[in-house]
Amino acid sequence: MAATWVMARRSLTANWLRLLASVGGVALALSLVLALDAIVAGVSSQLTSYIDRAGADVWVAQAGVRNLHMVASWLPASDTADVAGVKGVVAVTPILYVTDAISANDQRAIAYVIGLPGDATMGLPWEIAEGKAIPGPGEAVVGRDFARQAGVGIGGRVTILGRDLRIVGLSEGTGNLLNGIAFISANDFEAARGSAGLVSFVLVRTAPGTSPDAVASAIERTVPGVSALSRGAFAAEERRLVMQMAGDVIATMNGVGFVVGLAVVALTVYVATLARRREYGVLKALGARARFLYAVVLAQAVLSVLLGFATAVVFTSAVAAVVHAVGLPLALVIDVSSLLKVAAFGAVIAAIASILPIRQVAGIDPAVVFRRGAVL
Amino acid sequence: MTTCTLEARDVTKRYGDGEAAVVAVRGVSLRVEPGEIVLIMGPSGSGKTTLLSMLGALLRPTAGTVSLDGTVLSELSEGRLPDIRLHRFGFIFQDFNLLSALTVWENVAIVAELAGLRGRAARERATAILTELGLGARLDFLPDRLSGGEKQRVAIARALVNDPALILADEPTANLDSAIGHEIMRLLRGIAKEQGRSVVIVSHDQRIRDIADRVLWLEDGAFQDEIALAVDPVCGMSVERERAASATRDGALFYFCSRGCRAEFLNGPPSA
């Protein structure tokens, strides 16, 4: 066993350029897959950040609505009181919601527009960098990143739902790759959209010790025409939607990464094996069994993939750190399931990449080592 | 090490079929006794290497048998031959055939490991043999940092590491200068006479005659009667005295491979 690994390691490191190409190629291919997974995981995490941090234990929406992104949900405002009366509910906040473009100066961006009542205890921006959290009539709270890009600050003007509003607060962490969040007063929202007497969602805080899922079920039983989900279930639906939207892209990029990785490792191991055919012949002549030589070939592929995998993880982590440091509205999250998937990719790549060289090794005639100058 | 007798009986090796068939070795019989050094000589293309390959169980004869202490190697399945080669034979090649990516000790130890010895034990055995052969200071060198003589000594150590009863050497002195060639010959003689191993050498090198117990002349794939040989003083080739061009100078008779060499010799400066 030790001899197998020594042979494999030395065969690989005998040519540093080839090793570099192999490890670099594998690392690049696996990084493709890993980085895309990390982006999707990051976006998914960012997309649910409002759900996760709005302070609600249960989200109540129009019947059939089970997530936030790209949906329209309208409930009679009277449902708020009905929800508040359900056992286990200790607080409610009705919010209005629509996805729309906001603009300041020449800067435009897509944002979740949230209409908040003046007494809102949930659904507020969870971190305020400057100014206040709850906008009054004619006021707005926007993301700090958007304000910076638009060149506006507190007291500046922003157009939301066609209304010219004054910025009174800058929120932190509410922007992501797809959209930001802008908060306005419920009155302005109703005036702009003509939605008086309606709310989009009712955010619910449950009593300590009660199960949000049980309360959600109780709400659905008690209040007709609504869907109620615990925060966890609501966020999971949101993530599922993201995965559905990005699924094809992820599958394509995974496929590309797999094929590139496979091609690089297969070519490298094949070339390394060809370059050492005479030595494999010598080993056969000396008494090495074919399975030993196969193991050497496989070990070379495994080593290439292991080094490539480690490099890919380090590289992707470094990219994630740089993205974070630069302050891009993008988060790369490398999770365990992604690492396992990429590791499995690597294992399959190593196994397949070994097949072709093994055929070469099997065909080596040990007697040829006596023929001087013979090209094997 | 257990001594053993290698025997080839009516061995023939034919390549190809029909009119294109080439018979490299035809009906050769040979018996090598324990501790014996057999030198097989002959012109290029005479079948020496093919015969050596068959003796070493690297090539199956088309007809005839090769046996080791009564076990017919040429009838064994392919799966059993690696063990025979590992434990019963030691191979020495003209080109040394060391594994370029492995150090000196690893080149030897890997063969011991293939034979079943564990890592540390394999290393210790390799180190002991290499040290005995004067390579104690070169253990961690890669082959490309060694001289030709050192490489061949590593190859000899590799051939001996599994304590085989038979050593098969293909032109072991061909790539070495005179002094190193003599050193290798001395080693091979010691392997046979002090350690009791049989040694079969295929070579053009006349000097090896000095250590051989028997010299066989292979020509056109078959053993010929031992013939009187001489060395062409111009090109160094072995030539048959009976058929060669000859010339006398200063009372001595010289033999040549061709008229060209003879003319060059006669037109050259007188010998000292």
C-alpha cells in the first residue's frame, strides 16, 4: 500500500508543471461548482433575511401564498384583529408589500417595498445605520448601499411607488444580489396603490413556549381565506423557490465543472501514465501484479483530485472573504452539503479518469523492457 | 535462498505467421546449475534477448518448455508468473531501468514491498544491500544523480533484494567504462560463487568470458559450437577467427570484422 502511494506521489511530483496543470485544472473545475453553490446558498440566505429577521414567529398571507418573493398577497385588514384573537398570539403587525423599482437621482433598483403602520413592532429594518426605523407619512427608509450608490443620504429624496419621499433612515444588511428593501408608511403605500382596507401579511408573535407551527394551524382553522406558516416553514418555501429558479443554472454549471474536471484529471493521469509506461513495464518484469499498477494510476488520480479539492475550497473561501470585504451585495456561503457534493464529484472524476490509463497499463508487455530503445 | 536449476528444453520462439513468420529462437536447450555463470554471446539479432526473456518467464515460448526445478514456467497461468519473477529471478538490464522518480533506496525497497515485505523492513533490507554494494552514501539520491556504475549497482541490489536463486543479466557492462565494467563483473562473480546463485548473462563483452563457467554462442536462434573469437582492434567487435579477415603486424595476427577495419588498421600508425 505504501509503495502504491509513494509511486503515485513521486510520479505526480516528478513533473511540477504537469502537477500544477492537473491540480489547477481540477481546482478550477471544482471551484466553479463550489462557487456557484456558495452564491446560491448566499443569495438564498439573503433572500430569507427579511423573513428571518422581521421578528415574526408566524406569517399570515392570502390563502395559497406561501412565500414572499414575487408574490401578491392581499387580505382584508379586518383579518388582523381575527388573527390577534387566536390563542397563542401575543402581538400582530399588518404590513403591506409589493416588489417595485425605487429610484434616487439616476439610480434605480428593484426593492421589496414594505408599508409599515406607525405602531409596528415587527417587520421593521433590523439594523439602522443612520436615522430612524419607522417612516412616517412622506418618509422612507432605504438601504445604505442603495443610498451610497445613488449619492443620497438622510434628508435626500427617493421615489417609491411613484411618490417622492424624504429619506429618514438608512438600513444595513437589507440588500442582496437581486433586490433591496425600502420601508414607507402604510398610509403612503395605501395612497399610492389604492389598497385601503387591505394588508399583505399579518406578522404574528407567539406566546413563549407555544409552537409556531401549532399557532399557524390554529390561525388557518380560525381565520378563513388565509395561509399561515411558521417563520421556518415560510423561509423554507422561499429557499425552495430560489432553488427552483436557479436549479437549471446550477445543474448546467455542475455539469460543466464535472466535465472540465474529468477532462483535466483524465488527461493528466493519462499523460503521466504514458510517460512512465517503460517504468510500469519494468515493474511488471520485476514481478509487480497488474493490480498494483492499477492502484498506482488510481492513486495518482485521487491525489490530483484531493489537491484540487483542497485548492478549490481555499480559493472559494478566499473569494467569499474578498466579496465580503469589498462590500458587494452578494454573500458566498459554503455549506457542508455543497462540500460533500463536490467531494463526491471529485471521487467520481478520479475513478473515471483512471479507466483509460489502466487499459494502457494492462497492455504493457514486460518483455519489452529488454528491448533497448523500444518505444512503449 | 533455495538453490534451483533452470532448464530450457527445445525452446522455440516464432513471431508472426506464414511467410512473414520470423523464428527468433529455434530448438534451444540449456540447463543452468546452481552457482553456475553461463554467458550467452552472439551477433546482434541472434535471439539472445528473446531467449533471456523466455528464461525469465517474461515471454512464452512457441514450442518447448522452460522449467525451474521441474515446474514448467511456460505452462503456468499469467497470474502465477509475477510471484515467480519476484521471488525466484533477479533481473539486471543494460539500461539499468531504475525508476526515475524514486530514490536509490526506494528503487530497491519497492521490489521488496511487492514481494510482501512491510515498509520499514523493506527499507532496512534495501539499505543493507545497498550499503554492502558501496552505496550507503547514495541512499536518498535520485537515479539521475548517479554514475553509470552506481546505477548498475542499484540495479544489482534491486535484483538481489528478494534473495532470488537466479540472476538474469542483459548486457550488464555495456554502458560502463572498463574499470566499472570489471567492478560489475566482480560483483556478478561473487553473487554466483559466494552466494550460490545461478547467473545467466547475455553480452557482447568479451571480458565477461573471464568469469563465466560456460560460454554459449547463439547464432540465427540456435546454439552453435563454441568458436574461436577475436576482437577487431579497430572497432572492438567480436569476430569469428575462422571467417574473419586477418592481418599480421609486428609478428602478431589480428582479425577484423570487415575489410574496411583491416585497411584502417594497416594504414594506421604502427602499434607500440
